[in-house]
Amino acid sequence: MQSRDFHLPPDADRKRILKAFAALGALHLEPESRLRLTFLDSFDWRLYHADSLLVVEQTPYQARTRWLRRSSAELIAALPGAVARFACQIPAGPLRDRLEPLLEMRALLPMACVDLHLTRARLLDKRGKTVLHLTFASGQAGKKEETVDRPLPERLQLLPVKGYPKALHRSVDLAGQLQLLPATTLLEDALAALERPVVRQSRKAPVTLTSEMSTAEALRRILRQQRQVMESNLAGTCADLDSEFLHDFRVAVRRTRTLLSRFSRFFPATISRFRNDFKWLGQITGPTRDLDVYLLNFPAYLEQLADTARPHLAPLKTFLENSQRQEQRRLARCLGSQRLKRLLSEWQTFLQTDNADADWPEAARKPIGPLADRRIGKAFRRVMRAGAAIDGNSPPAALHELRIDCKRLRYLMEFFQSLYPPKEMGRLIKALKGLQENLGNFNDFTVQAEQLQEICRQMRQKNPELAAETLIAIGMLIDRLHQRQQTERRRFAKDFDRFAAPRNLRLFRSLSSLRAGKEETS
Amino acid sequence: MTVLATYNIKGGVGKTATAVNLAYLAARSGQPTLVWDLDPQGAATFYFRVKPKIKGGSKALLDGKQELDSLIRGTDFEHLDLLPADFSYRHLDLRLDDRKHPTRQLRKLLKPLLASYRYIFLDCPPSISLVSEAVFTAADALLVPIIPTTLSLRTLQQLIDFRSRQQLDRLQLLPFFSMVDRRKALHRQLVDELPEQFRDLLRTEIPYASDVERMGVHRAPLASFAGRSRPGLAYETLWEEIRRKTGEDV
């Protein structure tokens, strides 16, 4: 049942309000109580954006987790106790079934903690039956359990009992007469008190540019956004909250590097030291990410093998987990270093010098629009050339090169997305994504099959008595990866043709007119 | 969803107390639970302080004129709802008899509620009638309270025979001793000897206790006012045993 919530004015007199409600029927007052609520979500608010709320409710005696629909407060599922950090660790059942596809690899993190002092009363009918629950709630909010100190507006919740709608209607009317104002949800109150906005922390959110903007300013804006993504994912990466923090961090580094190298002649000469530092960042984050990918893929690896062979992969999993922990510790040390702190702060200073176009080469003062057309067009033609040259005899290296070309094209399209009509650009990005998936899978299977052999060698070095069954199971896995690599290879021609469809080619060739059209409409 | 019916051919054996107390325990663990009071006496409805009335009576209910969901009332307890009794249920047999496939009617009515509730308890009137047969078709298991007396055991045997005659093998029979007074020699003797005769008999016994009778004074389930009492704890053990037997605790 959906509750109706009201904010109490700061000087509200609870006794007077209760007295007014007593006119609707007998009121049964319950002992005062305390409740701690912890609202959980992923770093990028996946549950919030899926109209969901996951909240752990703790009284001094027990805890339970409830999953509610955010808009209606309807209960979707409940679980005794607190909930695990990852959806895959939740006991099998409806809660896990529905959370897993939403959260994927993302961890559940506390987004707001609320301590409430509750005064409850029940409105009774003439049989003594409860027909409505009234709850006065006052309290504080905090970002973490240890810092719950921001005061929240006091609220009155009217929770109806199924089958007794009249009691709710009368109570809502009365709340209106008492001049109580309809309240936003408790989470909204808490986030407002914490000055914590709900943002979809996405590396993909396009940065807003205009065609006339100077190239220098456009580049700075894109790089500022990438720097922001690095900064916001840094703490989560160091703490290894989930693998996505590092992934997003790395993507932002890669995008930054791509922009620095592809547009090198538009930057001041001072940029070269940053280029080296970002290269270093790419290198130090690589090994942990590789191990993360193995661990994320592990359930899929198991599915590749027969039931009887699966248990024999356990030593591989333990080895990967230990290596990941080791690499993660090393990574956290590097990310906590003075070198990174200095890099991020100097990089910020460099990007903030809005009026320093004078320090930039002459070319960077020209508008970004035509340059974006040319650069995307050039990258596109390169993909077309390389893709058309690939046939059944091409070596894997040729597909790898094409994968890199596609990635560059994709970055350019996403950097300059706001200059073009969203519908057409969306279509082209989608078409490219399809091809990238094929090339990405091909590359992943190739690299993983190769690296698994190396991992196997390392495992045997550490433990010369490694069971033969484990070696056989890893061998079978490598074989399956080869088979899947071949399947992707066979699919390539079809996926490339789909990307190179005449309609897409036309769109790519008319980028400048598309951009002009967008400018006219806006 | 699991449909559990508290049933005995004989009256006054603790059917309603069982339905109300077990439903309360199920709801307390966070599982959405419904009690359908099918007994025109409306004892379960009385315990939950709800008006024993449904709009249009049993005729409107069976005709589908009233959606079951609109007749459901929330109780004073979280996750626990009630479909109240109505005096017209005394003619439910006749109403069922008027319809095609009378024994399938209750199952059909319950269908729309499957998604909303984890447990549905049917509190049945005593006797063996068309209503009982419809309950047997709708339920996954029958919880059969038996007082350790000769007559009670006779009715249990009648029920077992009826089940095999009607080929209701799908229906799980879960008899258990209720209102056991260990001061009485006959109760002691039957409770000790009977498990060998009836293999499906549950091990938990509900003692005869004034706390159970006081449910009528409090108008609430036992665990809400005397959860640590002897019968209160016995109902908890019974619920755990039933969940094990029905494969619910996996």
C-alpha cells in the first residue's frame, strides 16, 4: 500500500496534530522507537534509475533488507538481515534474480544513512481494528554510518491498511486542513540534506560543444570531463569496491591519451610530459584490469566445460584471485603516490586556463565544427579501408589493428556527439558498436587463450604438483576459447557488411551537412 | 505460492487457532500471507477484528462479480491479510453445486492471487462436503489437527480413506496432535502409540492451554501477545516442521 507523507513545519505541535487525528477514531499510541535506514545503490545509481530503492532497515533487535519501487513505495521483495555487497552473493531467490541483471558487476554501496526517531500511532475503527498507521519521524542523515549528523525535516507518514481506503482519505483531508505539506521521499530528503545529487556517473555522457567553439576550448572541455571521471573513480579503484571503478578510470585515461595523440598539433608543446604520465597510468592499471576480466568471465568459463571438469578449475580461480589481490595492492600504492596527485592537480590547472588560448598553437583557435567533421571522416575512411582489406587469410594482427581503428573512431564520435543530430549519430554509434563487439570478442578470446598458457606455466612453477585434472581442464578451456575465436572470425564479414551498409556510408559522408542541420534547428 | 488448508471433519479441534497462528508466523518472517476464512462462523475473522462480511456474499464471489483482491482486508500485522468470512458461506455447498466442475472453483478463484502471496491459509468449516472437496483440489497440503481421542482418530482414518478413494495423491496430509492434555491417561497413551500407526503424523504436538483460549480475549495471534508461552513455542516448532515437510525451507 502506498503511504502519503507530509512535512511538518519546524514549529509543529505533535500533540495538537494527534488530537486532531483522534477525532477520526480511537488512537492507539505505541512505544517510541529508533530505526536506522541505509539506502544502497551502485556508484552510478542503477537502482535509482530503474525506479527502485534498496534499503536496509535496522532496529536494535533485527535487520532486514527491503526492495521497493521508488515511485510507489510498493514492496518488490524482502530479505532478513543485511544484503551482500554483490548481487551474485545474495542467496538464490527473487531478490537476486531481479537485482543481478540490473547491477551486473557493480557493488552495492551505502548512498545515504538515516537515523530516525519514530512515534507511531494506530487509528482504530469501532471494532478496535487498525485502519491506518500514523508515524512521526524525525532524525538525521549522513553519507556514512559514522557521520549521521545532518538534520532532516520532520515528517508524518500515513500508511493505509488494505481494504480501508476511507480512513486514508479522511486523514489526508485532515492533513490538508492542518496545513501539512506533501513531502518528497525520505531518500530525497536525505540526499538534499547531504547535498548529494543523483547523477548517472557515466563516462559516456556527451560533453556539450558548439561548432563555433575554438578547438582549444572544445578539447579542454572534453579533457575536463575525462579528468572528472578519473577523479570520481579514483577512491573506488583504490578501495577495489568493484571492478567497474578501475574500468571507467582506465577508459578515461585511454580517451585522454587518444585525444592528446590524435590532436597533438593543436596542443601547446608543454603537453608532452602529461602524455608520458598518462602512458604510465595506462601501464600501471593494466595488470589488475586483466585479472579483473578473467574473474568476471569465470562463470562463463565454467559454462564452457562439462559438469565433471568444472571443479578442477578451482585452483585457477584461487590463483587468479590471489594474483588480483596482489596486483590491486600494488595499484593502490601507485594511485596513492605523489606522482598521480601532482599529475591530476597540474592537469586540472592546465585545463582550467580558459583565457590562455594565446599559449595554444594558431590552429587551435579555429572552430571545432569543421575539424570534427574531417577527423571523424578520416577515421571512418581508415576503418573502411582496413576492414575491406580483411579476408580469410588475414593474420589476427590485422583484426587487432582494425579494432584499434574502430575504437579511435568511436571515441571521436562520442567526443563530438553534441555537434550532430542525436538520431543520426546514435544510429552510427550503434552500427559501430556491433562491429566493435565482434572485434573485441575475437581479440579477447585470442589474448585470453594465449595468456592462460602463461598463467598455467606460472601456476606450475608455484605448485609443481598441480593436479593433472586441472591442467586438462585449463587445456580444454583454451581449446574452447580458440573455437569461440574462430566463430567470431567467421562472423566478421557479416558484421562488417552491416556496419558498411549504404545508409551508414551516406551518413558518414554527410557529416558537415548533418552538423549544419543541427545548428539550424537549435 | 503454497496453499495450506487447516481441516478436520470434526469441529472444535483447533483449526482456526492453527491457521491464524501459523499464518502470523509466516508473515512475521516477511512472507506475504493471506488467510481465507471459509467458515461461516467467522472465528478467524473475529480474531483479526474484521467485519465478517463480503460484498454480494458467496454468490457474487463465485460469479466473479467481486474480484477477490477487492474483498481482502489488511490485518493489524505486517504482510498478513485476511479474506473475511461471510454468513452466506453456510450455503457455499449449494452454490458450488450449481456450477460446472464445482471442486475446481476455489482453485480458480485463487489463481489471480498467486503472484501476491507466498502462503495462503484456508480455514475450513468442519464436515465433509463439496466445499471440502473444493478445498482439497485447491490446497497443496492439509494441516489436520487431531485431539488424541478415539473419535478424532476415527475421523482421521475417514479422511485418509476419502483421499485414496478420490485419488487425491497430490494432496499432502499433515496431521498433528492438538489440544493435548498430558494429565489425561488416554491422551498420553494415544500420543505415544499413534506415530507407528500413522507414518505422516507430525512430531510436534500443540498442548491444551488457556493461552490459546485467550486469543479470543486479545483478538490476536498467540505469538503477538504470548510468543514465549508453551503453545506459542509449539506453534513455532510446528511451523518449522511443516515447512520442512512441504519442502519450503530449502
